[in-house]
Amino acid sequence: MPPASSPDLFVGRRRELALLARSFRTGRLVTLTGPPGVGKSRVAREFAGSLTGTAVHLLGRDVCPDAASVVGRGRTLVVLDDGDVPDLVDALLSRFPRLRVLVTGREPLSTKGEVVIRLAGLALPKGRTMAALLASGAGKLFAARAVFAITEDNAGQIADLCGRLDGLPLAIESAARLAGDRDLRAAIDRSYRLLSTAEQRVFRQLGELPAEFDRTMVGEPSLLPALVAKSLVEHASGRYRLLNTIRRHAAERLSACGEQGAVRDWLADKLVEVVAGRVSCLTFDGSGLSEAALAAAVEHTTTDDRHVVLAVALARLRWVRHQVADIDLLRRAIALGPDGDHHSDALTTLAWFTTLDRDHDTAVGLAQAAARRGTGEQLTRALDVLGRVHLFRGDCAQAVMAYRGCLHHASPGDRLWCSRGLAWALLLAGAEDEAAAIIGQALDIPTPMPTRTWGALTHTDGLLRLAGGDLEGAETRFTAALRATAAYRCDTAYCVESLAMVAAVRDDHYRALILFTGAAGLRASHDLDVEPDWRRRVESTMELSRLALGSARASASAAFGRALTPEQLVAHAAPDWSGGPVTAAGPSGHPLTGRELEVTALVAAGLTNRQIAVRLRISVNTVKTHLAGIGNKLDLRSRTRIAVWYAAAERVS
């Protein structure tokens, strides 16, 4: 067998080599497939070179008809590198019973007894440090081939580069040697030229799609399985994925053929079909939409009617994903299509973003204009936004009027959301009895409802219970609402602030200030405004907790709350999220919550953070968060002192 084409150290692929060895113990034919540049030939050569007591013959892609003449009577492995020759393989295997055949190629041979092993890119770094880089297969390969020094300063950039190159060995080797990507281009181009004319056409179109897409975005979806079989496209869980390097090649081919404009036009039409029925909805989650694809379609349609609906969809998608709202984009869309079907949607969306920008008076005018232009869902959403704008202005009476109109015009599917808006406005206005009647009626409806809608209704119900003195019921409702709406930062802030109010009523002022401060940080980091009436409730309760704690403990709790990440804040607000009821006992007169007392007991019993996490079914980071809170509350700065405090009360579990 000729030596490997590269004398360099072979990196990674231990699992794949072991899988090859196991496959040949029970089978006689194995095919290695994978995208261009993934290293099929190198893995085959490395495996063949590791064999002892076996004659190995390597045949290239131009296999001679008399290839059987190289096979002797002993134990033999034939490696067909890039060989799509199922008839020859069948002939060899039937003639020589001790023969094993290893094939590398774009797709399986689909012949009897074949075992298929698909190679993917090398494992990517899980961090941007030198240690994380060198712990990954991609990082090790880059380091083995690099012609320059790798340091802590450039390790992060190299880790990012390995990710953009999809962990493909050929691409990583080229980058490490600063040699360009000629070899990888040639490999991809060879696979492209072997496609049929129709497959080439679909492949080029994929260059305009985002990295992940579904079959509805492809002009001829019936050809996708062929591209998957030929290792140019990946498929899992109903979604398709194109590697960055292959996607770039497809885009270059599309541009070279002069088809880019037509494909972009077709994709814009498809996206309009997808979003036209969604942008008017009260709740827009953006599921299944690609921001990159929408942004490209918006840019492509700046002079036609499609631009308005696409711009609205992009703006709402970015808001859902906690990104900065593009007000100028909406203003240009409104100016472009004043008579279009989605002009009201654009006005409503701009009204909401203008409110977030604290220009409430302008937002009222925009929402009123949207209500005059809209019908059906558009009118309902315009009135919903108008009600929210009035709440942010501090005008609860006008908000109640807007929400009554919203509920009046709502379709059956939107009535629950509008009911919650009206109840929330009534609650802030002080009309708690009417709000309670509306919430009770809404929650009694047996039909399923969206998770976020249920969470919003449940949160409002919790506030009504809190006003009635039912602390246990209020806390249960707030925790359930937090669980349902944790993906929405705005909703998370309200739920955490409400749980802080419960803690304050229970005189657990340290916990209350942690939650209040953490929620304030969450609002600040995402630039989330709040209704003046709600702000007054929060600030008055916070001030009472500060006075109760004194300046030193109040400062400590505020510092602790500010340091929490959103995930840690949720864990601190709902400590029993993943566990059952708190059962741990402990010394009386302490400031710890039930979960913090459980953690303290396990520390005293000698468990490590990881063991505590397993016992309580929480993360290690959550354990650290609880320990920090325990230390601050008890003014103890070590695990030993915490254990001594617990043991002194003779309560060790």
C-alpha cells in the first residue's frame, strides 16, 4: 500500500477507527461517507496502515476491470478510495470469501451486507482558552499543522475559526498552514460536478438559504434526499443543514451562473407566504423563522410591496429574541406602502417600539392610526398595543378603555390574551374585584392555551391572591408563571418582582432585596421599561425592605442580586423548581430559605458541590449561588464555618 498522502501526525478519529475495527469483525464491506474535506481517505489509509497480518491493496477512483487479480488467497483488505463501483465490490466479495473491502465515497453503495460509517467534522473547542482549544480534535489538528505559534492571546480566534470551518480537517489544515483552501474547493467542486443537472440547480439555490432550513424553503424539495445521500447536506429532526464551507461554494456557483436575483426573488415570495398570516397575531414567537433569511429578503425587496410585511416580521422576530428594535427600518417600510395590506401591522409594531424608546405620546398616535386602518386581528393587536402604551404613560383609565375594545373585537383565539390585558389594567387601576372576575373566568376555560398566555393569566391571578392575603397561593402562582414564561425576559422580571413582594410580606427582606435588585438588573440589561403604577409598588416595597435590613445588610443583598445572571436569578426566585417540597429542618430564627437550609445541611454532612447538585437535582452553579447567599445572610465566609453553624444547633442531617 502506498504511504499516506500527508506524512503529518494523524489527529483524532479514535472512535471512528475503533468502529471500523468492530465492523470488520462481523462484516466484510464498510463504506466511509461524509462531506468533502472531512478526511475519508486519510481515515481509510490510517486504518489500513494499522492492520497486521493482512495484505492491503489501495485502488484509486479509476478502478481497473482486472482489479480482482491483486487479491490473493490470504487475509486481504482492498481499499477503494472514492470508488462508486458496487458491481465490482459484489464480484470481489463473492469470489474471495476472506476478502474485506473498505470504500470511501460521497454516498453508500446500497449493496447487500454494507455497513455505512458517516464521518462528521472534528470535535470543536468548548471554550476560547488554550486548554479548551487543545482538548478538542479540531484544535489539536490546527496546532499540529500550524506554521505559527499558538498562544492564549490567539487561542480564542483559532477556536472561532475552527467553528466557522465546521471542524473539517482539510479546511483546518489549509488555514493552519496559511495555504488558502484550494484543496477543499477542489474536493467540493468534484462532488458538485458529479451531481445531475437538477441536483446542481437545487444545490446552487441552497447558497442563499441560512445554514439551517426546512424543505418548504427549497424549490425542488424532492431532490434534497439525494443531496443528503451524497453528503453535501445534513438532515436531522426534520431540519436540513449546510456546512459553512459548502454553503459558500454553493453561493459562489449561484452567483457565477447569474441566478442569484431570481433565487432571492423566489425566496422572498416564500417568506411572504410564511409570515403574512403571523405578523398580525397578538403573540408572535418567531418559531421556525431565520433572522438571516428574513434580513436578506428585506434587503432584496426594498422597492416593492413585499418589503412591508417582511420588515414587520423581522422587527418582531428581533424583539422576541431580545435584540435591539430597528425603528428606522419600520419607518421606511411605512413610507413605502401606505396603502398596503400590512400598513396597520407596521404602524402597530412601530408604536410598540416607540413606547420602548420612551416616546409615549408619539406611540399613542401611531397605535390609534393603526387601529383606524386595521380590521380583524390587526385591529385587535392595535388596541392591545394602545392599551399597553397608555399603561406606560400612567393613564390606567385610557388603558382600560383600549383593552375593553380589544376584548370586544378579539377572535375566540385571542380573547384570553385580551382578557389578561384588561385584568392587568384594572388591577393597576385599583379595580381588583372586576379583575378577579375576569381572571377567574379565563382560567376556568378548559381549552388549551399558549404557554405564555397561561403564564400571564397565572401571574395576574397571583397578584390578586397576594392582595387578598393568600401568600402561599400567590407564591405558587408566581412560581408557575415564572416557569411558563422564563424564555421571555420581560415576563421574567414581573414574576421575580412579584415573588420579591411575597418575601417582603413574610419579612424575608434579604431575599426580597436580592430578587428586586436582580429584576432591576434584568430590566436594565434588556432596556425594559415598566408601568409607573407597577414601579411605584416595587419601589415602595423595596424601600421597606431596605429600612428593615439596615444599610449594611441591604447593601450586601443588593450586591448579591446585581451579580446574578438571568438563569441564576430564576433559580434563586424559584428554588424548588426541580425538586419536591422542602423538608429539611434547622435552627430557628435564621434568615435562610428552605432550599438554602437543605444546602447548608448537606455541606455540614460533608458533601461536595457536585454531590449536593446531584442530591437536590440542581446544577452546580445553582449550588454555588445558594452558598453565596448563605454566606452573605449568615456573614460566614467558608464552608467550614457554615457547617459549624449548622452543627452547633445539633441539626446535622
